[in-house]
Amino acid sequence: MRLEYFQLIDRIAEIDVDARTVTVEADVPSESTIFEGHFPGYPLMPGVLLIEAMAQTSGWLLIAALNFERMPFLAAVKEAKMRRFISPGEKLTIRARLLHEGSGYAMTDVAIEAGGKTTCNATLTFSHVPFPNAELRSHMEAMAQKIGFPLEAMRHG
Amino acid sequence: MSTTFDQVANIIAETCDIPRDTITPESHAIDDLGIDSLDFLDIAFAIDKAFGIKLPLEKWTQEVNDGKATTEQYFVLKNLSARIDELVAAKGA
């Protein structure tokens, strides 16, 4: 995770478009300027960043389901629960499942596990549109390469 | 057996916390009931699930934006119900 750059996913462990599921891994950094403010003397991963990590995990699943032709944007967060604190240095496993793919929108169920237990979960809604410009698409392709998204496999069907 | 309109009205009442008796076939989801595009996604989700269809929201929105259709054609509930019936019939054809 590079919290300051909103890069919250480190690796895609498994993605199954047919089963509509994805599992990713994310390592919470030991140090970050975020922890200097949240909170002084008691560093914790902010809940909003955990929600963002769940959104990004879902986003990669949606990008795969949409053949890397459209970009999902977070539109609603429901039933988000932060069940325990997440501290610097923890290793997270995040699993998302596509709940529904509608016309121009989608919903996912997603959960974060740490230490073998579910620590956060939410139901998320996304709107998705064709990539708005080449720069964003190029950035997403570079990120895909970095985190092990099976871009080539998708290109070759 | 409840009509398509009844099912849609019940979904809207439950999803958006709107009194059921204020929802009529002539109600415009946006102009009369005040449902915004984000709330309508929840309604679309419930309708998709209930009827086993996929409301073509993107196509409808594009048609309205292009001036090829009016919002009344899709978002007045009697018309929305008719579109749902058409989609259900097309699925079964």
C-alpha cells in the first residue's frame, strides 16, 4: 500500500471472472504520514481508506468483467462495518464478489480479512463508464501490470 | 396476483422510504417522487432482481440526452411498468 497515492492494492492473488470473484493482498505500511495524524501516538488505518481499499478491490473485478473497456467509480457505500482496528504492518486479504451487474452500474459484496478474520465488510455500488481519457486508461494498465492483473490473458481471450 | 405497477410501487416505497399511497401510475419517479439518479440505481437493482431483467438505463439515458425520448416515456411509472413488461416478454420469447 502507498497510502499517500491511494495505491491500496499490492497484488491480485486470484481473479475469476466467471465466478465473479477476486482476492487481493495489501500490506499496510509500517510508516506513513497518514499515521502521524491518525492518530498521534496511536496509529490506525483510517476507515475511509479501508473502504477505499474495498472499492479498489471491487473495481479490479469490475474492470475484468467489463473487459478493461470501462472504468468503475464508487457511487454508494452500504452496511460498511469496521469490526476492529487495523494497525501499521498488518497484512490484509480482500475478497470481493460481484453481486449484480446492471446497465451502467454494478454492486459488490466485499470484505477485508486480517489475521484470518473478517475485519471490515461493505456492500458497494459503482457507476461505470467508458474510460474518460487515454491518460487514465494508460495509468490503469500500468497499475494492472504492477499488481498482477491478467491483462495479457484477457487480451488473448 | 399483483400487477407490474404494484410491484414497482412497492419497491420504490421500500427502497426510498416513500409512502406507498402517494405513488400512482401517473407519478414521475424523478419529477413527482424526487428520486435522484443514485437512488434510482437501488430501484433498478431491485427491479432487475424481481423481474429477472436488466433495465437498459444507459440506453434510456442516452436517448433522453439525445432528445430522442422524454423522461416521461421511461420514468412515469405506468410507462416504466410497460417497459418492464416488454423486457420480461422479450426474455421469454
